[in-house]
Amino acid sequence: MAIHWEPVGDGRVLAVSDDHSFGTDAVILSYFAAPQRVEETVCDLGTGCGCIPFLLLNQAAVPRYILGVDKQPDAIMLCRLSADKNKLHGTLQFTEADWCFPKTIAAAGSFDRVVCNPPYFQSGSGRKSSSAAHRTARHEQADTLSAVCAAARYLLRYSGHFCLCHRPERLADVFAALRGSCLEPKTVRFVQRRSNTAPWLALIDAVKCGRPSLTVPAPYILEDENGFTDTYKEIYGKYRNT
């Protein structure tokens, strides 16, 4: 497996490979899901190469502890290489586990915040990659949404936050799965390339045992007639090493 190193802010670098890398969705989710108070504990389900845990370190309220979880051994190996290189074992930990079995991850109620960039495509839909790792990252199994929501509910403390991203056309399925696990959608924020284009990403913040009340703030718009917007620069500026 060929490995190369990507900058992720504040002089830190992340080990990535052809099978395990990261893109725009993960970067934007890490910005949206940033803790609002210091000393939070965070669990990233399906962490892949560990980009979200590393990107959360750039936020104003740095988590006290972040656990990245993935069932793919190669992904966890990359994460641990990155933790070693950046000397971050005190803050970041990574474990090989399947979110379908959350009791193997941590004790119930261990985290203030759970984050997930789940597979978007329903089983049997779309073109499937020849890479098993890519198929795992992109295509759901039959119960993927309900399983990840059930895991988030188990891992979160009462009133903890579950932050995830998904395609706008799947919001009905996402909301049904969230409510099925007593996770109440509280904020939905869309992402648009330009102001005159349809949203291509939905960011959802749900609260464990929260009361029904949904807020839809103005979307994140990444480009305008002058190029990248201030929003784009705010999101990406945190992750460029100098």
C-alpha cells in the first residue's frame, strides 16, 4: 500500500492512500461538527484515514479526547501512523471496530459528540468501485443508517450531539433513522457550490432525546463571481499548513 502525507493544519500531516483518503465532504463536516465548548469527548464513526479527528484539532474548542473507529484494518493502520508521526496519542486514539456492535467501541454514554460521514449510496445503486475499501465507504448495507444511528445513541451521553452529512435527496431516510434511535434533528445546513445551484450536501446535527424543533440556517456557499467565498476560506484556511 503506497502512502503519502497530506497537510491538515498547524504543521500536522495525515497518512493517506489510494483506498483511504479524504475530500470536501469530510472537511466541511469537521467544520460544521466542531465542538462548541472545550474539553468535549468525540467519537468519529467510520473514520477512514482519520481526517475528521485531525481536522477537529484546528477548531477553537479543541476536544479533550477523540476516538476514531473503523472496521477496516488498513484504515486504522494509517490512523495510527499519523498519530505516531504527529505525537498525538494523548488526544487521539483509533480502534478497529464495527459500529454495528457499539459495545465493542466504548461504554454507553462515553461521548459528548459523535460524528459520521456515512456511505451515501443505497445498496445496488450507482456504479461500484473495484476497490473493496471504496465500496465500504460509499455504499450502504441494508441497515447502515439505522445501525449508525443506534451506535450514536448508545455512545452519546444524554443531550449529546450526533453530527453527520448526507445527500439532500436522502434526508427523509436520515430523519427516519435518527428519530428511530431517539436522536432529534435540530439543525440542517445545506452546502451549495454557488448561490444559484442546488445543494449537493446536507449537514445534520441531532440531539439525543432532544425536543422537536428544527432550524435551517443559511447554506454554506463555496463560490461566487469573485471566486471562493469567505465561507470557503474560513473552512479551508484552517487546514493549510504554512
